[in-house]
Amino acid sequence: MALKVVLHVPDSSRYKVALNMGINFLKTKQEGEELGACILVNAQGITVLLEDFPHEIQNKMEEFHKLGGEIFFCENAMRAFNVPQERVPAHAKTVPAGIRALVEWQNEGFAYVRP
């Protein structure tokens, strides 16, 4: 059985916490175990893309990615907050509607956690 978590970030102040939680979760992987983690940023949380990421956050994003985590940003929220596509970090992806992604992932067995 695979353990999968989606960390929902609708508030930009919780982005770093979500990264830490995702990293901590993925580091618990034991031999032969399947773990999956993704972070979904939507609503006001999308404004994190308007900031310049400090080195510490960039490192955490890279570590999360190397451990197998995925980061997604909501395109609806990006439009609502005038966030250009170029602000999406290299290893991150976008989804058309964050709310739909959350429902689909939960339907696929992802546990919902809001840091």
C-alpha cells in the first residue's frame, strides 16, 4: 500500500511549513515502501510566487523535489493575483484549478493535510 499526502497551501505564510512537512514525510520512507507527496498552492497562497524565494526556501524546494515530492500552483489563482507563468519555479508544475486537483487527488487516495 502506498502512503500519499497532499499538503494544501491557501496562505503564503504556510508555504515553508508545507515544504518542511513534505520533506519530513518523504524522509520516513522505508525499504520497499511507496510514499508520495505533493504541495498544492492556491488562493492567496499563490502570492508566494510574487516574492523572491530566499536561499533557504530554494534549498527546501530542491530537497523536496529530489525526495520525489511535487509542487503545483493553481492557474486560476495565478490569474486572479496577476502572477506571470515565468514566476513558477523550474521543477514545479501548474494545474488549471486547484480545487479540482484537491478533489481528484483525494479520490486517488491522497490524505489531505493543511499545514
